[in-house]
Amino acid sequence: MDKKHIPESFGVFKPVGHVVITFRTAGDLQAAEAALHEQGFAASEMVRYTPAEMIAQVDAEVGKASPLAALGQDLNLIKAHRELAQDGCSFLVVHAPEQAHVDKVNAVAHTLKAVAAQRYGHFVTEELIDEAAGNQTNESPDTGLDDAALSARR
């Protein structure tokens, strides 16, 4: 994946086989990149988004999204990403096709106190950052993967 070849489903960002981590600052994102390099991830397996880049991407996607994107949480998630980006959050998309990769990414996200981290699967997007209500593992609106729940983490 790179910014010129953005994986989409129904016109919105859906990087299957990746984890999207949201950080409060660019410095936290850089620390995560360094930690992931130490864990064996190559630079080519990571794509960073500044707040401005995420806002621009979401705005473009919302304008072309299929009505089917609203059936799951994909549309809600990109809108939540936009809100977080408006608050200055940076994003790191990490290729993590195997559970062992996800575990390493998750450990870094937790260590650096990421705002959010979602593992994108074909059918389910899993929130990796534990909340008081527990780990979210499916895509119904009451699970915390919507824009209101992510915004509350700000």
C-alpha cells in the first residue's frame, strides 16, 4: 500500500491486512516507526499520514462513497479519522498480514498510548486499543468503532 494506491471498499479507505494507528502527535508516530523498525518492519510496510493528508483523503472519499459504505462501519471510521486529524492526530498504516505482526504493532500502539488502532480484515475491523467496555471485535454501531466513540478518545 502507498498513498497513490489506496485500498478501498465501496469508495472508502479499507486497508485489509493492515493496522491503522492514530497518534496524538507526529513525534509519537515517529517513535512508533522507530519501534516497529526494531521489531523487523521495513519502511516499505508503513505509510504515514499527516493530519492534513488524512483530512484531504477523507474529504475525497466521502464525496465518492457508495451508499453501501454506510452499511458497515467503513464510512463511520473514515469520518472519525477526519475528526481526529482535525484535532492534530497523525496516522500510521502498517502492513500486518499475520497475527504475529498484529501483536507487535499492537504492543507498540499500547506502549506509545495510541488514541486508536484498527486491524482491517475483509469482513471485520477490530479495534485493538482496549476501552473500559472491553476490546471491540465487530462492526455494529454499539461497539465503539463509530465516529462518536473514537472522537470521545481525543
